Amino acid sequence: MGNLINLHHLNNSNAYSLREMPLRIGNATGLITLRNFVVGKGSGSILGELKSLKHIRERLCISGLENVHVLDAKKADLNGKSGLNVIVLEWSSSAGDSREERNETRVLDLLRPHQGLKELVISGYGGTSFPIWLGDSSFSTLVRLTLENCSKSTDLPSVGQLPLLKYLAVSGMKGVRIVGSEFYGCSDPFPSLETLYFVSMEEWEEWIPHGYDQEARGFPHLRELSIIRCSKLVGRLPESLPLLERLVIRSCEQLLISVRSLPSLCKLEVEGCKQVVQRSTIDHSPLNPAVPTERFTNGLSKVEELKMVGCKDLTSLWQSRTVFLQDNASLCRLVIEDCPQLCSLVAEEEEEQQQQGLPCKLQYLKLSRCEYFVKLPQAILSLSSLTEIHIKDCPILVSFPETGLPPQLRVVEISECYALKSLPEAWMYNSNTSLETIFTFKAAKSQ
């Protein structure tokens, strides 16, 4: 293959078992497409062969970097390959303890790409720190950055000053304990970031906000934030996220999600955290400015989808200082699962005053594995928009309110609610109920 000097395209994207490149692959100087360059341990081509492949473009994945010597990394000349838009740098996780940390640090430093790059992925890197060039504002066109399974790194790179960065995913960074000032890197960080993922950060304990002022600017355009499997993370999320539309928190058992204002949030998914509470805003009376007053604002008024799973301390949704205390006219889909302390959707002492505060657009309701759930508020069954009700494995649910069914209701599914003996008679004779309504009624074991 080293003799194919006129070869333009070598697409080895799906050659997953490839262990090394052909000898003298660098002789194919006409190559435009080369998807993967695998650095092997044996007699295959070394990384320095890339030096002659000056015309490759679009995307290149370099794997087997644990086998690269420092001098070969310098010869590869990634900085001179301006036709590449996407570069993936992969170290194998199977190399074990034989890997040399200092060598990997130096190799990554020498693999600095050209400044017109649009996407960079670094996977399996074994150094304790990232090179200075990663996060340099001169990478003015970088839009997407992924850092995965760099388990020995103790700090995140200063990528907050990348002007066009829109997507940032950080996963498997087991050595990171604190995310703070080093992450932001400048006074107004992440000016373009829209999507941020933190996944499997096992030792991450604290997310320090940008600057001393809680309202300091940071993430002004963030639209999606996901924090998944960060079991030691405590404290608060960033305060000011004015454009955030989707928030996903999963398997963060120590995290208390404290919300003051997320005015653009449309979808909230919480699974396996302590609790979601609504924080107050401190105002000052115009009559006596020296006297602070506590005011609860409805920071989640635009949420359309809410999913809460495994929130052990959740007792009700419409309750003082919890989510949706104020009116929510936007909520369409509500799913609650594995919340053992949930007794009702509305706290008993506040049920009367909340009759008019329930979401008037609610269409889908699902309750599952809530072992202390006792009753469904009568106001829920008066919502004209409701089309589906699913209730499963709520063992002490005894009855439903004696009221008719909403006119748009199409599906009622009740199963494994063994204390429930019958449905309200009004449900059986409701003239507004369409024939499309499906009853799957599996209640008491003896019936």
C-alpha cells in the first residue's frame, strides 16, 4: 500500500480490529481522506508517517497513542494540516500501569492541531494535566470539545475563553474534585456555550461559581445542562442561567438542587438526588430599605416536562419552598417514580389554596413505585387537557376522588395498586368519556 502514491481516499472508519497502519503509508502523499490512523506496537507505520500526508481533510482519528514516542508526535505535524475540521486523539485504556504519564503529557502537547479546527475529542489521556494550548483563545473556530476517560487529570483545562465553543462534554474524569476558576479562565467565560455535559465524575465534590458575585456572568447562552453519575457532588448549580431550556440531573445522591430562577426552562429531569427546592430572593422594602424581605419567585414557570425519579425526600410537589409553588400554566407532562415519601401531589395543608394553581395544560401523568402515595387531588381530575393517567405500584392508594373524568381523557392505566378496591361510579357512567379510553385495572390480588 505504500506504493499507491496516487491514492486519494482510504476510508477505514469501520475497521475496528485494525491494530496498525501499513508500512510506508506516508508515501501515499496524495491522500485526501484518511479516517483512522492506528499506531501499533509492532512493525507498522509510526505516527511520523503523517508528516507527508499534508492534504488529508475533514476528519482524522489517531488511536493507539500510548505507543507513540515524543519525537514521532512532533513529526506528525498536526498543526500544518489545515484541511482537518475534526481531530480525535485516543489512548487505549487497556495499556494498564505500563503507561508513562510524562510521555503522554509531552505527546499531547506536541499534537497541537491547527487553529482553524472545529471539533476536538481527547479520549483515554493518562496525564495529570492538560497542555496550555487547550483552551487558548487563538482556537477561535473550535465549536465542539469532548474530554472522556482522562482519569488521572486532576483539573479541567481553561476552556472558558474559547469564543465559539458551543458544545462541551466532560466524562470519566475520576481525578477531578473541584471545578472552579481554572475552568473559566477569563472574566466573561463561555460566551457561546449552549450544551454542557458532566458524566461519571466520581470524585467531583464542588462546583465553585465564577467570581465572587453569585450573579457574575457565566454561561450566558447555555441551553442544555446534564450532570450524570456524580455521586459526591454537593452545593449549588450556577445561579444565572437565563436561557437554560433543559436540565437533567441523574445519580447525584448528595446534590440538593436549589433553584432561584430558570426563566426559560422547558424540561426538567431529576433522578436520584436529595431534593429540588425553590430558593427565595431577598428584597428590600421601599418603606424601610434596611429591612430585608424574603420573596419566592416562580423560577420554573415555563417547564413543560417534569420527570422526578428516586428523590427520597420528596413528599409533595405543590408545597411551600418546593418546585411549582406558584402557578405553572405550561406543564404538559409529569412523571414521578421511586419517590417513597411522596404522599400526594399537593400538601394536605395547602390543598384548598392550590386548587387554582395546578397546571392547566397537563396532558400526561405517570406515578410509579411511590409506596406512600395516598391520593390524587380532585383538582387534577378537573383538568380538561388531561389525556393519559398511569398509576403503577402504589400499594396504599385506596381510592380516587368521586368526580367525573376529564373530557379529553383517552387512557387510564392502573396496576399493582393492591389496596384499591374499586373505581368511582362516576367514571363508569361519565357521558363525556370517549370510547377510546382504555382501562387496564389490575388492583387487589384477590379480585
